[in-house]
Amino acid sequence: MISPLIFVFVLIFMSTPSAILSSEKHLSKYAGQETRSIKSLSEEDISDLLNGRGWGLAKAAELNGVPGPLHLLEMKTEIKLTTTQIDQIEEIYKDMKTRAVLLGTRLVEQERDLDQYFMKGNFSNENLKKRLTTIGKTRTDLRFVHLSSHFETVKIVTPQQLEEYNALRGYFDADDPCQNIPAGHNAEMWKKHNNCE
């Protein structure tokens, strides 16, 4: 006969893994974020927004080879920007940063307001829709500020500088003959001979 003490140990041992697995199965990937000052934003998000940083809003431009002003300025030596180009890009950057800080600050406050709205628990679909529309407009305006600065800077750099920028950023394969046409070659003929089209 099994002693009662062994039976209790076996019962505890057998039930513990299923209880742990059951609780882990329902564990949210957001666990721990409920302690944030603004639930929908990390501290890094808040810092990026308050300081006018990109927050990933310009990836559509950046990853398609259209650089923004800050990265160009950071690489001015490597891509051989002229003094005139640097001056023009610095102006674009200052304007972008000023507007991005203003809109980023507004977005942080709107997200804080939304967070407080849910904390209070006094919900109305109409009120929620207004808040989300306002947040969406601010986010759209902020994204426009970042993306439009990419449009402005790409007009200032030469194709060679643009190619060098993208290679240094690691966006295009340096060994790809379709992306790396040697200086002095006819681009159309080079692409044709390398089956780029």
C-alpha cells in the first residue's frame, strides 16, 4: 500500500506542471507593461517622441533608399557632402526637429489622456472615437514631417552620394551588379549585360 505522504507528494508533483503550463498559456506578451506611465508607450517611445527622433515613422523612405537629414549629416564625411549641401540639410533637419518635437509632445499627451480615460472607466464610443481621431491626426502629421524631410534631402544629394549612403547603411548588396554600376560605365548597357531588367 502507498503511504499517504507519498501519495500527497505524487499528487502535488503531478498537478504542478499542468498548473504552470495552464497559467503560462494565458500569459500576455504585454505582461509587465501595465506599470508604464503611459501604457501604450515605452519609456524609449516617449523619449523618441519628446526629442523629435524618427520613432520608425520614416522607414518607408529610409528602407527604399531615400535618406533623412540626420543620417546624412552623421555621414557627411564618408559621403563627401559639400559645405552648401551640409548647410541645406542642416536647415531641413532643424525645421523637421522643431516640428517633430511639437507633434511628438502632443502625441505623448494625447496617449496619456487616452490612458487616463481608460483608468477612469467612464466609456463612451463617441468620446473614444474623437480621442482616437485626434491621436490619428497627430500621428499622421508627425509621420508627414519625418517623411517629407526625406523628400527634401534626397533632392540635395548626388546619385553617387545616395549610392554611397545606402551602401554604408547596408541597405543594398554591395556585390549586386544591378545596384553597383562602376563609375564611367553606361548604366543602361551595364544593367542589360548583367541581366538586371
